[in-house]
Amino acid sequence: MCNKEQRKAPTSWLAAARKPYLDFLRNLTAPVFLGSFGGALFTRLDSKRAYDQNTVIAVSAVIFLTAALLAFFANASLLREELFREFDDWKKDKLDELKAQGLGRWEIPKALWAEPRARRAFLLLLPLFFGLMTSLAAVMLAAIVAATELVKKFQG
């Protein structure tokens, strides 16, 4: 992920995170489009219509929103894999070592948590996850509002 010169710098993690983060942002277009389209479809539901007339719109909206969430989580998992590639390699080696020592299913997480490297990775991953969820919510809300306004404009 980063070379030895970058590891010495205090901002090495940020330098190594630039490309994966920009790729993540670039790949947000599809989930935002799908989500805004699904949100705009939900605004088309009419309570005055019969249930069967709203079914196609409701099912379509749910499909688009589900596709948006799946695309977002796939994109977020790619970001996590890129940012924590070295940690994942270390964790795999450490798990193999702990299994070779004969530790059981419940002792392995405790042994991993005892490692300072695992705690640092968790403390980096937690705000990253919540930051991604917050940013997705804000972007999706803005996209849905914009799509709804656009639909209203074209309806007259």
C-alpha cells in the first residue's frame, strides 16, 4: 500500500488513501443515481389510486433503492479493502498463527484485540464507516430532493 519512505511520514496513511478515496467518490455516481431515481418513484405513489395501480411504482422504487444500497456497500467494501490491505494480510497471518496455537473460536477475537495494531485499525475503521454512511445519507437526500423537484417541474 505504501513504500518505506511513506511509512516514515506522519501522513503516510493519508497519502496512501488518496487514490482509493478518489476512486470511491468516482464510483458514487451509480448508487446516487439509482437512489435518486428510486426516491423520485416513491414520490409518484398516489394514495387515491387503487393498490394494484401503485404496485408497479412501489416495486420499481424498492428495486432501485436496493440496487443503490448494494452498489454503495460494494463500493465501500472496495475502499476498505484498499485502505486496509496491509492490515488484512497481517490479520490473516495472525489468525493462522493463533489457530496453530490451538486457540478456540472465542479466544481468537480476544487475542486479536490484545494486539495494538488491531485496536488502531478498528479506531480508524469506525469513523471511516460512520463518515461514509453520513456522507451517503446527505448525498442521497440531496439527490432525492433534486429528482423530486425535477419531476414536479415536468409535471407542470
